[in-house]
Amino acid sequence: MLALMMDRPLLLPSILEYAAQYHPDRQVVDRTVEGPIHRYGYADALIRTRRMANALIAMGVKPGDRVATLAWSTHRHFELYFAVTGIGAILHTINPRLSDDQIVWVANHAEDSVLFFDITFAGQVAELAVRMPTIRTRVAMTDRAHLPANSPADTLIYEELIGANSPDFDWPALDERQASGLCYTSGTTGNPKGVLYGHRSTVLHAMALALPDAFNFSARDVVMPCAQMYHANAWCTPYAAPLVGASLVLPGRALDGASIAELIESEGVTFLLGVPTIWVGVADHLDGTGARLTSVKTIAVGGSAPTAALVARIEDRLGGQVRQIWGMTETSPLGVINTPLPEHAGEDADATLRRKLKQGRGLWGVDLRIIDEHGEIAPRDGTTAGALQVRGPWVASAYFKHDGSEVFGDDGWFDTGDIATIDAAGYLRLTDRAKDVIKSGGEWISTLDLEDAVCSHPAVAMAAAVGVPHPKWDERPLLLVTLRPGQTADPEDLKAHVAARVARWWTPDEVRIVETLPIGPTGKVLKRELRAMLNPVGPAPA
């Protein structure tokens, strides 16, 4: 017997329609690429979004067409999140930090037909145009006065399209499983893989984000995603915020500590999210100026695992509580979040910090399991490590065009490429990426634990542990560290600092101080580049 309930599809435009009706004046604020701060309410955002939907159809965009963006986090990008998906087309957000060859590759693989670009990329778009033959229309996300002279000759102008089209638009009745977004990930080996999101999966994910034990969004919040809108839907916050009527603050292209701190304080931001390197920059700025932030309640940290020292520093400088999260492009991206349980209310400071260093507990919608080296499901004992696998309604079931199918099991689970443990309370703790793990003498050494140990030293800013070849042990760990501004340290002292905090045989053969570490397009340290540059160093252990 089937239920007698209305069968209404879960479609993304319904989120903005709701926000415009019930929270019309709640603000979307951004630092525009042209420079000034722009602000408007959800009702005005909906009017412009409907105009853009009409413009897209007039351009000949059809359901299933891929519409690309090469753009920062701005109100115009926000409008495209709904206008493109709402007409049944697919929004392909290209990471502008990719190399030219990678941008060309993903655009051609996606067979993009339209490209919207911010004016900072005008010259690049013109140079690459001949290499992206499927793109028939290019739109500069600006007005006539700010159109760069080096834009492609046939470029359309975003604001002129908005002005020329009607705000009257009826969203088509789409299948809720219609594809809505496309984001490429370089988290696996080989060429980037396309993750194809859908309306249903994205609406469910946005609803899950807003739950109290997840991000706990409400109309009382001011949300600022410093995860850019070109990557994994900015962790879905441009959908989750209007779904509950929260204000949304978008940082544009300015992700330096001073610019972010200014927006946080001027807009009264309560919820922040981004990768650890962002918060290092904000903390450095606040240290240098002596300023403090007054509105922040929660800082969600993901992308790579923060160290204990960084968690403490973020909370001290920014004033909110860190909630670590874990996820991937393939999980839309939220998989787990470290929200305290009621029984944690009385724990001491050390216990709190130890808990915060875990990535978090699963939330409804994402199933987790650990597979040991024998292919068996590992116990949830917090010590047995293995391959982390996930499944759920917002987890990818395949890559676009069915690339990389080997990570999708016949039993419906996705192999994340992470090595992790899960404890009896359901807390996930990453120990490594499978490709980054150090195996010395047949035993695993956790690079995350080594990095956490050295970053507890007051002089250290960031660290990366990598394995280097060894004639006896196969691999031994090498730690590369950067120092905080104005700090000095002796490598041997740092090595002793680590040795006091990890198993003796984990102690790295060398700690090397470097000026910088290579940072990738999503804010993670590029360990593959480090390994490519390194040769065996230091004396062989006795």
C-alpha cells in the first residue's frame, strides 16, 4: 500500500522561492570583484535569478546542457546556482586555481556550452577560447563599465542580460533526480573526475546541513563560507542558508586574513567554514593588529585535518568553537561533523581537545564503515584502521562519463581513499590518505599524528609529513615545517619535541624548516609535489 501524500519533487529553486517569501529582506552580502560591497535581500535575489533564467533560455540553453562558471564567491554566482539548475541545465563550477591545461581538460570533458566568468579571468578566457571548442557563448559577470578590454570579442555582459529579460518566470516541473551540478575532483589518481549532483541529493544535503547536530543554521545566523563557490557547492551553504533564512556573506576573491576579518566584523558573522590555511591567515592578521572578533560562534574546519595547536589558536583568536568536519566532493561534501553530545558538557579541557581532533560522528544520510587489510569490516574500537567507505543519498554512485569506476564497489559503497578508525561512540578519526600513508618496516605511521605533534610547538605554523625511501625500512618519515612570523626554531629541538609525543619508532629521521609548503587549489598541502621534489635525506637509522 502506497502512502496518500502529495508527491512534490525536491527542486533547488524552491529554496530561493521560500527564502524570498518568508525572509525577503534577509541579506546576501558580497565583496564584488569590482571592489565595492554589494547587498540585497532574498526577494531581490529571486527577481534577478528569474531574469537570468529567462536569459539562459533565450541563449538556447536546454535541460542537460552544461553551463560553466570560472568565478569567485559573489552574488552573481549565487544567482547562477539557482538560475542554471532551475531550468534543468547543469552548473559546472570550474576551480580557477587549476592550471590552464586542467581548466581546458575539465571544460572539454564536460562539453560545456556556455561559460560565465569573472573579470579577473577575462584575458585567460580569451587565450583559452580556441582550446575549448564546445563553448559557444561567453558571459562576463560584470557591467559594461567594468568589462576588460582583453575579453573575448563576442562576450555578453551579465548585467545587460539581467536588464533585458523579464522577472516573470515559472520554474519547469523537473524530475527531482535531474542533474543539477558538476564539480571535478582531483582527489583520485589520473585525470580529474566529475561528480554529478542532483536536485534531490542537494536539497537533502542542504536540509541535513541545517540540522542542530550539523551546522545548526537558522534565521538568526549570518553564514560566511570561505570555501569558495567553485568547489563542492561551497560546502552547500549557498543552498542551506536560504533554506532556513540565514543571512549569507560571500567573500569574493579576497581570502586574505585582513579582508576576511573585516567582513566578519562588519557583517556580524556567526558561522564560518573553510580550510585550515584560511584560519591561519586570519589568526596571523589578528595577531599583527591586536584585533579580536566579537560575533563568531562556530568555525567549521574541513578540507584537511587541523592540529591541536591550530584548533586552540583559532578558538582563541576568532572567538568561536571549532567543529571539525570531514567530507569530499563525492559526498556533496559533508560526511561527518564533530558536534559535542550532551555527555560532553562536563569534560575537561584536555578531553575536549582530544575529541575535537576527531573528524566527527556520522549524521543521518551517510553510512560509514572501515574495511581492514583482509577485506573484512573492522570493529568500531577506535584503534583498528582501514579503508574508509561510505554510502548515502548525497554520495556519488559513479563519476561523470563513468570514469574511475574501480572506487565504486559492487555492493554500493564508495571507497574514499582515506585510512581511518571509528570508535564505539561513532567518531571517525582519519589517520591518512591511502596515497600519503607512511609504511615503515611493514607498519603504518600516521602523518596526521606527526603533524599534530610538531604543530604543538609554539614556533610552528604548518607542517607536512611525507615518507622518503629507506634501504632497510622501505620508508621513513620526514617532517617539513613552516614557522610563525618572527619565530625561530632548531630542527633538532623540533625533532625532540615530536619524539616526546609519539611512539619512538615514529620519530622522523629529520625535521626540515622551509619557507613555504605547496598549497593546492582547495587549500590542502600538495604532498605529491613534496614527494616528487624530495630525495632520501639524513643518515640511515641504526
